Amino acid sequence: MRIFLLFFGVMAIALGAAGTQAHAQNPQNDAQIQLIGAGSLTCGQWLDAEKDGTVRATLVSWVYGYFSAMNRLRAVKSKRQYDISTLNTNMILGWVDEFCPQYPEYLIAFAAEAMVGQKIFYKQER
């Protein structure tokens, strides 16, 4: 029963986040982008829910999906991918916890994007 309630709670948050949409301006290049899911939450919203384990799990899942999609796109376009082999939950949460207080108006998607070059690097060509 406990597992069912946990699953139900996670699914409710995930479905709520999946229904969240944002049209935003990328702070790096002023490009207009449309996002859906947990990545469309602001850092301020993240800080408000910081102690909620379900929200944190949803965010981590979204970031994993973000980097997986970016690698898929890069593999098709340039055959150069991010090295996400060391990406883990603690790294993601630590980065977002550090990034968001500095930029509360930014979207979580921008926090994930900012990990590139700081925590996530291109795979080395062999």
C-alpha cells in the first residue's frame, strides 16, 4: 500500500509538471523557446519546493531526459556528444541548489543548460 501511495504521489507531481508550459527567452541569446514539464519551472519555484522530495525527483528525471535528448540531437547533427556517464542525482541537485538562488527568475531548463561546461563536458575524441 505504501508503495502504491508513493507511486501515486510521484505520478501526480509528474503529471502536474508535465502539464506546465513556458514560453521563455533564453538569457544567452534572446531566442524564444517553448518548454514543457519540470524544466519550465522557475528557479524561484524550485526554491519554494526545495524540501519536497517528489518535486526534486521529478526535476532530476527531467534533467536526465534533457541531456539524453541533447545527446541524441548532437549525435545526429555532429556526432559529438556530452559525456553524461558521470551524471548522477547528487550532481544535478547540487548544481540546481547552487544555481537557483543566484538566478531565481531563470527556468530550470537554463540551470540544466548552464551545467554544460561547468559539470558536463563533451566526450573526448579517441
